[in-house]
Amino acid sequence: MHEWSLAEGIYRAVLEFAESHNVKKILEVEIKVGELMQLDLELMKEAIVTLAQGSIMEGAKIEFSVEKAEFRCEKCGYEWNFETAKKEIKRRISKDKLIKDEAGSLDLPLHYIPDLVYALAICPRCGSSNILVTSGRDVKIQKIMVKK
Ligand SMILES: [Zn+2]
């Protein structure tokens, strides 16, 4: 599962950091998760806690914060956020009738969004599809609190 491999990456990075800094105990780890990642944070926390058992990270508090997604147009330089991107995609989908759910409704379920953002997002200002996701699509260790 996605969450487990990310949890393992985080666990390893934290331990590596701890080893290179002579840390005796890890007290707290804060993880920043991109808005577009769509992770089950409870599952991820559980995975980290499980992996940490028997290590100096055992019992550490695991906190998450969300990194907002941001987009930038390569053509005109315009920048916008996820809310605007979603509105824009919804507007285009209902116009072009690209997607319907099982009941034939054009209402767009939120869980489809991240893939759609990549496939369908265009610049709200100039309409270019040459866009960059500048933030909100990765997982970072934001803060580690330790006892030396
Ligand atoms: Zn543009």
C-alpha cells in the first residue's frame, strides 16, 4: 500500500537523521502531506507507529500538517490554488460533459480530483495546459523533536 511505503521512507529518514546526530530518543515527528497526495493519515500513522516499535522512535508523537496545492502556468505565470483548480475542472467537465457518475450526474466526486487535476487542469487565465504543480504533491518531514 502507498501509505506503508511512504511510512517506511519516513521511518528510515528519521532514524538516519537520529543516528547521524547521536539522538537517544525521538519524541515527536511532524510530517507535511501535500493536499494532492490523498493519503489515509490514520493508516499512515499506524504504519509509522508499527515500524517504530522497538526503535528509538517508539512512542514518538506523530503529527501531520497539510501542504496546500499550488499551480503555476508556464505560459503566462499565473498562480492559483486547489480550490480554483477544482472549480475550473468542474466547470469544464459540466460544459464538455466529459464525465458522468453511475447515476448520470455531472457532480464530480472529490476522490477523482487529484488524477483529474493532472489530466484536465488548465490555466484559469490564459487556458494553457502547460502548467506546473508547484506544491502539494509530496510528503516531507517537517520537524523532528528529539532527546539527546
Ligand atoms: Zn496562463
